[in-house]
Amino acid sequence: MGVLDSKVPPGPLAEKWTNHKNEINLVNPANKRNIDVIVVGTGLAGASAAATLAELGYNVKTFCYQDSPRRAHSIAAQGGINAAKNYQGDGDSVYRLFYDTIKGGDYRSREANVYRLAEVSTNIIDQCVAQGVPFAREYGGLLDNRSFGGVLVSRTFYAKGQTGQQLLLGAYAAMNRQIQRGKIKSYTRHEMLDLVLVDGKARGIIARDLVSGELERHSAHAVVLATGGYGNLFFLSTYCMGANVMAAWKAHKRGAFFANPCFTQIHPTCIPVSGDHQSKLTLMSESLRNDGRIWVPKKLEDAQAIREGRLKPTELAEEDRDYYLERRYPAFGNLVPRDVASRAAKERCDAGFGVNKTGEAVYLDFDSAIMRYGREKALTSGMKNPDDATVRKLGEEVVEAKYGNLFQMYEKITDQNPYKTPMMIYPAVHYTMGGLWVDYNLMTTIPGCYAAGEANFSDHGANRLGASALMQGLADGYFVLPYTIGDYLSDDIRTGPIPTDIPEFDAAEKNVRDRINKLMSGNGKHSVDYYHKKLGKIMWNNCGMARNEKGLKEAIKEIAELREDFWANVKVPGSPDSKNQELEKAGRVADFLELGELFAMDALHRNESCGGHFREEYQTEEGEALRDDENFKYVAAWEYQGDPSKAQLHKEELVYENIEVKTRSYK
């Protein structure tokens, strides 16, 4: 076991980033023209990094498996992006955003990185407004804010319920400008299948053209992985269907440590599972918890009547409803952090109070918000003593203006009108706080290989606060990586172009080709989806919202057996030398079958509960997460040793000099 060097600069917390930028090496503009950078992934982190690096003068190649960079899964982010602007005058500050993020992550994130994130958050909003991102505005024209979970201020900037899409369009426009200038070469419908190391440094990738099936070699002086998270490991998740761990896992097998793989976020407001036929789940934005109230019936007989269709939720009297988050957490109410809200929903459903046919759903009710907004609108419109129907109509118009596209999405999927009846929601896998270990400069343990956005582990600890994913992706891409990568590349100004006809590229391409041939040579008993679904059930049942030693040991054994069966019996039809989506899926599921075992091992070794990692053996009398700061206040970074079961643990001890580590409370 080794101890990792995070390369956090010395000095006062508030001055670390500024001093670091002043002291690192730079590359002058003339030399940047001779340096190549590969960016894999074109979501918010990748697109912003690529556009900024190209603007600085580097030669950039971008790779994405989608048919356009703007189809990255970042477009699915709904609710907003955090920034410590304090436009509401409600007491927000850089320090408070830093503190809320550390506390929200249950004191398992790196202090210096989180402070830097809070510090540059204000720049992000200015950048995006300059790009034309249509953030919501107040009556007077100023940017509006709303609240998200785990905080007591309103710091979330938003564009209705499509914030991620609008931010990505801004980054995509910046990318397009550089594509037109010839500074970015965009490779769409390409998937990275291996990382190429030359003299121990990341010097390129092997990519597959997903249309022709051709393998390609691409070289560069540095490689940036901005490929998102690995939540599709669970099969059912709010991720897009193509989201995978391929690039990060290939880097891991080449020497990049994988940090805290078991830290996975379960989002509390998702449309519940309706049956085995489903292939993905749908998120309902956390912003809805600003106005929606979460409840279940107080009486078991009422819950049973609702499940059986004998009672409608609108028929249940107010005094017979249990607004359990408001009851348990009066200070934060429905805006507790995601891990807390998810466990509370599971506890109520496990106790028999679930409200859909499967018993795994709770209500998110907007009735009181509709009437409140309606009364306010009536008063400001000069109406005196309006009837309830008028108030409701006015209130629905206000709610539609705030959340209309989300309500429309819900109705299309469930065929229920959320203006007239409460939404049904249940937790689902949504984000991964774990990822490739990176130092303060966002470099992995492979020199020249960087990880940005959700692909790295660095900022969210054991639980991410809502609206912080977009903040981290754009912070890394626009304001951190363009500085830190120059420090490394300053040694490459005389290196010259990296050739691709060298033994290292030959070996990497052979490795990829052999793996493809192995995937195609299975006996053909079962489809790829058959194995993915089985893996997902193992993960959800044993490594989901609640975990225990027995279940985790069973998961490790079952995943290893499933992986062996996969390689012997998977059926991949078609040819590797043409478009083959089953082959694409097979490669991704093969990686999940390895990552799943490491995930369970990480969860098993961490004998504590923190954030999204909840071990049933370690909880308070009230059922809250019970941390063990004496033994587990560290980042667990795993080194690949030929097989997931042989992974070696390395630790980065977490030091908090500017914040008091204490029991997390939202009461």
C-alpha cells in the first residue's frame, strides 16, 4: 500500500489557487502551435476544455461516440448550476459554497480542490452569460436563483428545466469556432478503446470508427479523459444508454488509479421502475423539491388502498399525510441532500408505505405550491377574493413557467397530469462521485493523462450536492485544466510530433484487435443485454442504497462468475469490420463486469457509512450514516494488478485545516 501525493500547493486555503497559477510553468503562444492534445468526451468538461485549449493555441483532437458533440449526456442535466454570486443577498459566499460541498460530501473530499471549485464558480456564470446562455431572469432583468438540496441559500442559476442543454450549446458553439479555425479536429462516432503509453507517458489512443469498424491510431503530447461516470454499471439508471466506463477503465488498466468506486449517488426524485421491460430510468429534477412536498400516507391501510387503486392520493386528508422529510429534518425539509432523501424514501417504502403497485414510490406534491403561487399572482394582478378555481389556474401558470418541460416529460411517460395529481418518485442511480484519481492539477497517476468532470473523483466526496456537476465540469474545462496542463506540456516544447508507427502503438492496436476477436468468438448462448441486466440486479441488490458485508461478499463472487460466463457464452452477431452496436455494447459491459467487482471490493473494505455509501452495520439509532473518521478519512485509490480481485489499495489521507469535521446534521 502506498501513500499518494496530491500535489496540493502550500499556503492559506484562499490563496492556494492564485499562488499556484503564478508559480507553474507556462507555454508561450508560438510553442503551443507545436503541441497536440487529445480530449476524449465532449460533454461540458470535454467541450469546454477542448474549446479553451484550442483558443490558447494548442492543436486539439476531440473524440465522442455520439454523432455530434452536442449530444453528450450533459444535455440531460435539468435543474441548474451553482455559483457563489450571492445575488439574492441571503448570506452566500465562496466559503459557504466550499463548506456546503465538503459537508454534503460527508467530509470525504479534498479540501483544496473544493475551495478552488467554489472560487472559480463565479467566473463560470460570467463566461456562460457572455456566450449567450439564456439563464432565467427576475422581473427586473437580473439573473434568477433557486435552491437545491443541502444548502440554506439560493445559489443555483438555471435555464428552466434544461440548464445542461443550454450550457452545452454554449460550449459547443465555442468548440465550433475552433473547428472552423482548424484548431480542433472533431472525431464523432469514434470510441476510445485503449490508451497508448510511450516511455511511461500518455501519448495517444487507439480509437474505433463506429461507422466503418476501422481501428485508428491518434497521437498527442497529452490525453484528457472527460468521459463522464459509470452509473450504467447498474443497468437501470438515469444515464443515457451509451454512457460507459471504457476510456477510464482502459486508463486504469494502463496504470491510472481508480478512486472511491463505491461512492455512487442515488437520486431521490426519479420516475419509479415500472417493470422488467425497462432499459433506463428518467430523472425528475431536484429543482422540483423547491416547491414540491414529499409525502406518504400515515396509515398502512391507506397506503395499501392507494396501491390497490381503491383510494386516490387527492382524496387523502392533509392530517393523514406524512411529510416525512419535513418531519425528520425541519431545518432543511424537502431540500436535504440526495443521499439523505433517498434513504428516507427507501425507509418509508420498506416499512410498507410505498404508493405504487410495486410499493416502491413516494409522492412529490405541488398542490400547496400551486395554490400559494396562485394567491400571490391574484394579489399582484389586483384580484379581490378570487375563487379557488381561479387561484389554481393562476398558480398552475406560474408552476408551468418554472417547471413546464419537466411536468410535460412526466405526463408523457406516466400518462398522469402532475398539475392535478401528485408525481410518484423513487430513488435511482444518477451520478458517480468515484472516478480516476487525480492530483491538484487534474493529472492521473499516468504522466500526461488528465481526467476532468465526472470522470475524476476529486470534488464531491461521498455525495454530490445538486447543481454541482455542471459547476465542476465547466470549472475543470474552462478554468483549471487550461492552466495546469501547461505546466506539464512546458517540457514538450522540443519533443516534436509523436509518431504512430512505433512499437507502443503496434502493441496497443494488437491488444484492442485481440479483445474484439475474443468478444466475437463466444459460443452465442446469451445476448449482451442478458449479462448487463444480471449484473445490474447484482449491483442494485447488494451495492445499491444499502450494503452489508454478506451481500458485498456475495456480489464479488457472483460478478466474477458472471464475468467468466460472459466471456464463454456471450453472443455478438455481425462483423467487427463494420457498424456493430452489439459489439460496442459487449465491450462496455465487459468493462462493467470488471469494475463491478472492484466497486464491491471498495464498498466491503470501507467499514463505515458516509454519504451515498451506506453500510447497514454502521448507522446511528435514527438510521443515519455513521462515519469512522479515525480509520477511513482517506481517498481509496486502487491500482490494477492484472485482475480486479488483485487490485492494490493506496491511500490519500484527507486533511481539513479550514473546516471542523463533525457529524453531518440537517435537522
